[in-house]
Amino acid sequence: MMRSLYAGVSGLQNHQTRMDVIGNNISNVNTVGFKKSRVNFQDMISQSIGGAAAPNEVRGGINPKQVGLGMSVASIDTIHTQGAFQSTGVVTDVAISGEGFFIMSEGENSFYTRNGAFDVDKDGILVNPANGMRVMGWQTQNIEGTDVLSTADDLTELYIPIGQKDPARQTGLVELSCNLNKNTLAIENPDDLREVMDRSWVVNKTIFDSAGNEHDLRVTYTRVPDQENQWLGTVEIDPMLGQEAVGVTVGGEGATNTFTVQFDNYGVLQNVTDGNGVIDEEGELNLDIAYTVVQSGPDADGNLQRLNFTLKLGEIGNTRDSMTQYADTSTTKAFRQDGYGLGYMDSFRIDDAGQITGVFSNGNRRVLGQIALATFTNPEGLEKAGDNTYVVSNNSGDALIGPAGIAGKGKFLAGSLEMSNVDLAESFTDMIVTQRGFQANSRSITTSDQMLQELLTLKR
């Protein structure tokens, strides 16, 4: 008789545990990145009244006779299914689509979370503003003037230099890809301004010196008289200042500011001759342009600063990204340069790979760092550590850290947050089932008590 009382008590206790878990799920229905839990039950050890017997020649087998002693909690599982996304428009909000956890740092301790409601603190560090934990990833390093981002490096906090300077960069390369109309005639009368304008093709581009000053690069193309498929290019820097003032050379010291481009009968680039008469007819055709920076002023020796950049005309035999000569309107298909003036970081963006790109007032965009993701062999084995975070346990496995979208890791969705995966309809149904289970166990206790009461009244 007492066994039924203890079985009922175990049912009450463990259904109360299940109700505690359901209540916690419902309380976190609007918690960002929260993962619901569930309770699984199992029966407890059973008392054997009679053992099993094997069949023999006379009788068949006998099954064991056992009385269960109640039930217990088998497991409380964390369900890591994907939650719905909510668009916030906040640039520092990041959601994970797929597998993975953000890696958070507090001193030497690492925590893992799906909560991507981040912000930047006063030191420019990307953090969770609710608890101050720092988001971990890889920071871009400047190596010999080149920004390098290596996901093989150790994790570090992510620094976002909002409002800081982006130093000016001197133009070192200008890429030119244009078509020169094969039907253009050579200039016969240089004094006829209309003829000169109609039979010339001028390309202008702003370039920058080492101090960030802007300069006007002008390249003028005209047909070479009596030479089939040949054009003369004239390079000018700040032409309004006068050629003598800027000292442009094409091809090294002592060269003129002109060059000659030769095409074949099919309009394909063949060779180029620089201002020193040197012919280049192999591979990429590049010209070394030098000019004097008038704004720099003389140095201690009275010399003005001279700067160089490379003018890339294209590659021999390549018509896609090279100069061409087809019977069509002269055009400038692509004309790029790699310099810029001083700028300040205005904003930043986070892409689906977690790369943080700074946007500067000078039009420059630079990768600042990348957010890391951690996955686990058994994410259900992680232990909850409060603040919507998890820590590694003996059964979760070690964190497998890497960039998003690689080795089974999910991707990021910036400007959004992942909501809780709690289903209210399911939770309310579980509450009803749990309540009925609790009530049934209480009835078994009441019935057992009544039977004991009847036993005690037999003497009367």
C-alpha cells in the first residue's frame, strides 16, 4: 500500500519539475536567441514479487511479476531549433541562420550565445551591452601598408574605429580600358579648334598625391598621320597650371609626356612606345608616369616633390580589359585609380560572412574584422550559464571555431535578431497535459490514503 503513496509522490514532484520547465519557456517567449527546454520522464526501479521462469517439458515459461516504485526525470533537453527572425534595422544587431554560436569573452572565460543584440562601447569594442561581454573574432592587421585578415589567427576582441581618420593614399595605379574609333581621322590643321576637338579623344580622371591633394589627370589621344592603326597619347597633370609647372614624363627621367599605342588590323592592342622611345610588346603594357607636385613646395635642397604612378593600358591580345580600336564610338569603358584623400569613418556594415566593413567619408571601404562562429558536436550538451549564454560541458565537445558558412556553420543576417523558439500553443498544451498528470497522481495518493483509512477501521 505504501508503494502507491511513494509512486504518487514521485509523480507529483516530477510533474512539478516539468511545469517549472514549461513556465521558464513561457517566461522567455520574447527573449532574443532563447532555446526552449523539454522534460522526458522514465520509470524508476521496480520491486520484483516473482521472477521469470523458463519453459520446460511440462509447463511453459512464466513472466516476472514486478511492481514499479514511481517515476523520475530522465532528461531535461535544450532544443536548438531555428527561431524566427525579426528585422530591427540596427546595424549592430546580428542573427545566425543555421548552426553556430557567437563567442563572448569575459576575461579568460569564454561563453557562447545565440543572442546577437550587440553594440559598440565607448572604447569602440563590439560588446553585448546587457552584460558587457565582448564579441570575439579576427581583427584586420596592417602589414606593410596592406590590410590582412587571417581567420587562422587567435581570436581577439573586435575594435571598430568610428570617427577615426583614414590617412590619404597616393595614387599608384591607374587602369585605362577604352575604345578608340578606328574611323577617326588624323588632325591636319592643329590651329582649327573644331577639327582638333572632333578628332581627339580626351579622358579625365582625378588622382591623389601623398598628402591627399587632388590632381586632374588628362590623357588625350589623336591619330598619328600616315601611320595605320597608331595613336599618340599625351599625358597632362593639372593642365590649367601649364606643362612646365608639373613636369610630366612618360617612361622615366628625360622622357616626354607622350606615348604611342599600336593596334593590329583587328583593333587588338599590339605594343606601346613610351616617351623615351622604348617599345613594350610583351604581356601587360604599363607606362611609368612621373609628375611634380607643385603644392608641396621646395625641400631643403630646393627641389619639388616628384611622384610616380603606373598607367595600365591593358594586355596584348586581350580585348576585354584593354584598349581597343574598333569602328565604333570612342568610349571609356573602365578608368580606375587606387588613391584617395583623407577621410573619416562614418559607418560600418556587417555582411553574411560576419565581415565588418568600415565606410569612410573619402569613399573608401575597408574590412575591419570578422565575427567568429563556434559549433559543437553535441550542442544539447552545453550548460546554461545565465545571461542567455552557455558554457562547455563534459558532453558538449570542444568548440569548433571558424568563419561563417564553412564546415557546416551558419551565416549571419545583419540588422536582424533571432527570436525565441518557444511555441506558445505547444507550451499551453504541455501545461494541460502536465496539470492532468499532476492531478492524476494526487488522486492516486488520495485513493491510497482512503484504503489505509479503511484498513485502520477494521478493528472497529
